[in-house]
Amino acid sequence: MDGIWGQYARYNRLANEKLYAACAGLSGAEYRRDLGAFFGSVHGTLNHLLLGDRIWMARFEGGSHVSTGLGAVQYEKFEALRAERERLDRHMEQFFATLPEGFERGSVRYVNNSGFDTEDPWSVILPHFFNHQTHHRAQVHTLLSQLGHKPPVLDLHRVLRPDPT
């Protein structure tokens, strides 16, 4: 995988795999328990993260995404959410592995969920995209701890290391 954005896309996929593996050990009640996070529960936070990634990927690929509330539940069942997360992560990894030369020097025009028509440079949006993912994975990491489960190690350098020991 070439380039920094491809590396971040690979990290995103691997970190999500680890996080979802840890979340798979939660009971249904734990998974949906509102612990006061911005999107309430592990379920709400994972759904928000998928929604955010779908919105940005649509914009990256020249399209748009139907406006929804940012807390909209995409999938009620964990396994369906996990399958879509895996599909989207593979798609994102492929997308970022094949960015055209100079892509990050351009900009993107879009209408946000509040209806605001704006244009931002890729040099701001691409770091935001990957930072947003890390931010919400950290929330789920904390929720796992609050629920008494051991959260996975998600440090970039450890996740990307060929032998994570």
C-alpha cells in the first residue's frame, strides 16, 4: 500500500477488526447500554462511525449521501453492522491505495447534514476523516472498559506492526 492515506486506511481496517472482535464479547444488554457517550452506547457509537465513513466516502467519490441525523442507526444487529464495516473498510483501503497523484491538493464541495453548502481542502478533510475514526474508536474503547471488558490495543504503530507482540 502506497502513501500515508493508504497506510491510514489499512490501520483503520485493522483497528476496526480488533475493536469489533472485542465488542463481539459483549452481551446484548452491554452492547446497547447507554453509558453517556456522545452516541450513548457501543451500538450507537459504532453505527455513527459507519454512517460518518459512508457520508465522507460518498463525497470522496464525487457523490452525496442522503442527510440523516448523525445518530441514525444503520444496522440494528451487531453481525450485520460488523459485516458492513468490513465491506466498507476493504472499499476504503482500495480507494486510498489508488488515489490519483495530487489528489490531496484539491478540495471538495458538499452540503453537510445541517444543510450548509461549503468547500474544504482535502488537506483538511483527509486528516479529519481519519481522526474522526480514531476519536470514536477511542470512545468505544472507553465504553468497553466501563463495561468491565478489556479493550484492545489500538495504537497505530502496534496495529501496523507485522508481529504485534
